[in-house]
Amino acid sequence: MSNLLKRYRLLLAVASIGYLIPCSYNIRTGLFDCSYRNTLVCVCNVVFFGGFVWYDFGMILKFYATLPIVLVGILTVDVTVYNLLIFCIIINAVYNRDCFVQLLNSLFARDDWMLESVAMQGSSQQRRSTQSTGGLVCLIVLVLLYAMYNALFVNDHSMVLMDMIILLRFCFMFLILELYRVCVRIIRKRMKQLQVLLTQMEEINTTASVEHVVHVFLDRFQRYYLLIDSVNKCFSVPVTHTLLLIVLERTVAAYDVFENLRGESKMILWDFYRLLYRQVWEITYIVLMVLLAINCNATSLQVEETALCTRHFDDYRLQNTRAAKQIQKFLLKNLHQKKKFSACGFFDIDNTVIYMVFSSIVTYLVILIQFKQLETDLTQAGDGYNVTSNVSTVQP
């Protein structure tokens, strides 16, 4: 069992149980593969979450009689996107199961002993590699905080059940993002190790050894460089769906603040605490999005930096050799073809995603406020007002 597999074994096992990945680690073969057990897990998850779809829309029909139409529309869209997230993850895993197997075997099942030996030369890097996964601990803390909110502020048992269903879907969203970030971090780690490997060639005395290191560098770089396409193929659909969900959740949270603090009625202190608790917990979505963007951006920059480091490589021992020609071909091929982590080809996942998400939240919030104002105007029109254009005038 590889070191990376030991470190992320619990995360991969949980992901397999939820069918976030369509395969599991086979101890006998030492590889990831798809089995009948994974198919059974897929069917169980579809049946389990499919049963809650009717409950969610039953609750929406219940709210229709008590909530304003704008809030009912927001709730319907939000619940629908959350419902589709689970089936999006499962269908994506089924459709890309072969790609998942190839990706997980390349990243986790097989140890790259040469690059690992390079990493082990730094004691601080070795200490980092032995740390346990922190993502699952954060998820447990978030689940407890969400459960505490329901225990303190929610008295309706049907609402508690609906919140627990949403919490379970949130766990799926958290886990798919965590798995995605782990894959991205491993690629960045390998690129750093390749950069260190290239800098160590100055200490090598023989030309044959230098040519061997160059060959290993080019082979490993191409291997992990192509894995970016595999990561995009396996995760781009659920990650794009998750980014849409984050935009919707933060828009709803911002509208919640607008509705409660616009001053039509005085809010009691307990309701203010409830609103504050919700808003603090909702920041989790922004944190997840920012971590996703930062990790992808850092890995893309590391890939470019590792490729560019060969441009400054000049060794007189490689003049007119096969290794020198390989480096020249490598530079011509990779400096003009930059692979980046993508959301289904719609946009690149990097730091610009942060700006895009915040601008989308503001845009949708303005639209919701306008709809709310229109609903208010129409309501007033029914009580003796004549609504023309954007101005309300009292009928004579």
C-alpha cells in the first residue's frame, strides 16, 4: 500500500461508500477496480436519495400556502439544485468509471519511488507527508454545528428532517470537493518533486546519469501533466454543479439578511441570534470555493514553473545529445500548450473564480430584490393602488 493511499485511505473509503467514486481499493491486487459491491452501493444511494425527493417537494407545497411567492421560488430552485447534485455525482461516476480507475491508480495506488526519495531528503516535507487528512474532521465539526442549530432554533420536526436531508447532501458536496482538492494537491506535489529532481542534476558527475535523470523528468512530467485532463474529465461536472450551488446558497443567505434587517418590523434578540448563526455557518460555502480556487491556481502555476525550469537548464555534457533534443521538443510542446483545471470548458478554475462567484451573487441578489419589490407593488395594487411602470399611484 502506497504512502498516499495510507494517508487518504479513510477519505477514499467514505467516497466509495457514497459512490462519489465508482471503485474501491482491492487489497489483493493492490489497485482500484470496479466490483459488484460498487454497483450495489450505487443502486442503494439512488434509491435512498430518490425517496427524499418527494418529501422535499411536499415541503415546498406546504410552504406555498404560508410564504411569499418570491421565497417559495428561491426555495424551490435551491432544493432542486441540491437534489440534482447527488444524482449528478452518481451519474458522473458511472459514466467516467474507467477514467476514475485510471486516475486513482495513477495518483494513489502506485508509489513513485524515485520522486518520493527526492521528497524524503527534506525532513520538513517528510513530516508533512505523515499528517492525517484534516478534511473529514472539518466535516464532522460542520455537521455538529448544523445539528446544534436545529436543536436550538428549529421546533418543527418536519423542518428538522428536511434540514438533515440537506445536511447529508452538503456532506456529499464537501467530500467531492475535498477529493478533487486532494487530487490537485498530489499533482502539485509531484511537480515540485520533479523541479527538485532537475536541480539535483548539478551534483551528478557522469553524462549517462544526467541523461537518465532527464529521461525520468520528461517521462514523469508528461504522466502527471496528462492527469490534469483526467481530473477534469472525472470531476468537472460535479464541481461545476457545486459552484452553481454555492452561488445559489450565498445569494439566498444574502437575501435572508435583506429580508430580516430591512426594518419593516423589529427583530427580537433570539431571532437575531438565529440569523447570525445561519450566516456564520453559510460562510462555509465561500471558504470551500476559495480553497478550491487557490489550490487549482497554485497547481497550474506550479506546472508552468516546472516546465519553465528546463528552459534555464544548460549542461555542457548534454550538447548534441539525445537528451538535449528531448528538452527542446519538450519546451516547444509544453510552453504553447498550457493545461488548466476547467469547469466543463466553460471557465478555468483559478483565482478568477472567486471574483466570478461574488459578482454572480451580487447580480442575483439585485434580481431577487427587484422581484420582491414587484411583488410588493402588485400586492399594494390589489389594495387600491394602480401600478404603472415602476411607480405606484393611488387610484382616485
